[in-house]
Amino acid sequence: MRIAFTSLITVHALIHVMGFAKAFGLASLAQLKMPISRPMGVLWLVAAVLIIAAALLLFAAPRWFWLVGLAGLVASQIAIVASWGDARFGTIANIVLLAAVIYGAFAWGPFGLRAEYERLVRDGTSRMASGARPPNITEADLAALPPLVQRYLRFAGVVGTPKVQGFRARMTGRIRGSATAPWMPFVAEQYNFYDPPRRYFWMEATRGGLPVDGLHAYGETDASMRIRLLSLVPVVRVEGPQMMRSETVTLLNDACLFAPGSLLDLPIRWRELDARSVEATYTNGPHTIRAVLVFDESGALADFWSDDRPALGEDGKTLLPQRWSTPIRDYRAMGPYRLASRGEGRYAAPDGEYAYIEIEVNEVTTELVPHGEGQR
């Protein structure tokens, strides 16, 4: 789709060069019957350059595509109106360009979910940058944890690393809205911060060849999930206290999977269940949730489940009580840690358990900001 659009507006831009050539007598163009002044000829050339630049930016720097495309669109339409009898059909191409500019302003510009995500992340990292470098985790820090959790933290390699203030994870995978819905491939990035707890998850998916944007935002007092088709059309919007409670489970799950060292500082009450599992009761503000962590014989976390994270109904609004689990596998080195690189999100629906998301974790880092010498 991007290639087809780029080809169209490139041809549109090259046609504008004809107006410049006509104005400066560089070519005899019988199809342009109306005279074009030299100042207007320069405008035709400016429009061509701007539109070609927009086409290149769509691949090289999409963030700026919409702004340059808008400037090219305005210049082009002024030139077309001035030579309406010869150039009026160029308006059709400009309508297509306008649609792309509007999409770009929301997909990459300042008006969409991506821009909101980036603002939230900047705010979180700026708070981290103002703090001192955290101390390293020691064996003594692990003493208050249940033996199974201690063993997992050693397995993950957290001893000797700095205490976790936040992390960034990048992943790919596929997701669907229900057990019978089609899968959508996606790429995602998320940032979690722990003072106070915040979680920002950004996803770009594709459905039927069309782009889908998703933003989960967990703040100090609220949480929301918003999904938009073509960056513009709302498909899902869920927020409020029930969503905040549900995403509190996700926050604890993230800590277990991506940043095990953070379990040392979160307000968690632990209860040993058996030789392979423990229960974690986590409280954030007015929300208290419970989850069970299941470990394998090597000490690695193998599964996490909770009854406090309901499924989203097919209407995109209703939350349905169902057990949620995240079996994980394929541990590998990520920075100084050993973490699971593959996993699923599963719901135990009344008619059978199913996976609604499958992920491959490509990167996890807790080094989000540099600490100056004076902060060490």
C-alpha cells in the first residue's frame, strides 16, 4: 500500500514539473493551453519538490511525512486552481494526498496514540534521570523472599545488577480478539516505571492489510486500553476502576517476566502453596490482586495465572471474568539477565481455554537513562 501510494504521488509531482517547464519555456507542452507566469511556474516546481520529499520521508522519516506532505498539497492545489482549465484533474491526486496527510498526522504526528505514548515515556524517563543511581542487588536482599522466588531471581541473574527503577521491552508476535477471531501480526514496545508504578504499552498491528494502533496506559490513578483502526477510527476503548484493577495484574506479570529484580521492592505478600508454586498478593493504591507463580525444576518461572484479570468481550467494552495465564519458555540472555523469550497470554473461557496473544521478546533493558558521575 505504501509503495502504491508513493508511486502515485511521485507521478503527480513529476507532472508539476511540466508547469515549471511551461512557465520558463523549457519545453513546448501543447496539453497546457493556459499561460503560466514565471512566479507561478516556481510554485509548480516547489510543489513538485515538496511532494517528492514527502514520498521519500514516508520511508526515511515518517514522523515528518504529514507536515511536508501538507505543504506540498497546499502549494499544488494553489497552482492547480490558477490553471484550473488544464490542471483540474490533479485535484483527485491531491484528495488522495490529503487522506494520507491526515492519516500521517495521527499515525506519526502529534495527534495520535503514538504521540501520547511518546509523551508518557518521556515523562517517565525524565523522572528517572533526576534520581540517583540505584544500589546493586545483593544476596542479602533476597532473604525476605520465599525460596522459590529467591531461586528464580538467582536463575535470572539479578544478583549484582542495579535495583530496577524501570525497563523497556520490545517484542513481536500475533494477537486476536477472541478464540475465533483472525490473528493480527504486531510489533510492540513497552516501558514500565516503578516510582510510582506506571506501564505504557504501544502496539502496531495489521488487520486485513490495514494498520491498527493500540495503547495501554497505566498511570498513578487510572488505566485505559485504546485501539484505533488507521490511527483514526476507535475500535476499542476501555477505562475506569475495573480496567485499573485488571492492569494491576499485568503490571505484576511484567515484573515477574521482564524485570524479576523489581519483585524485591514491590509491596507483595507471598504465600507458599507447594513445591513448585507461590501466591503473590500485590497492592497498588486501592487495588489488591492475587496471582500464582509456577516454577519448573530448573528454578525458572514457567507460568503465571490470576483470576483478577478479566477478558475483553467481543463488543470491545465489556470485561468478562475468566482466568488469565501467561505460560513462558525459551530463556536466553538479555543484557545481564536470563529471561523468557517466548510466551502466550491465555484465557480460560467457558467453552475452552485459548491463546489470544503469542509473543517473542526481542529485547529487555533496565538501562533507560544514563547516570552522571555525580549520581553514582
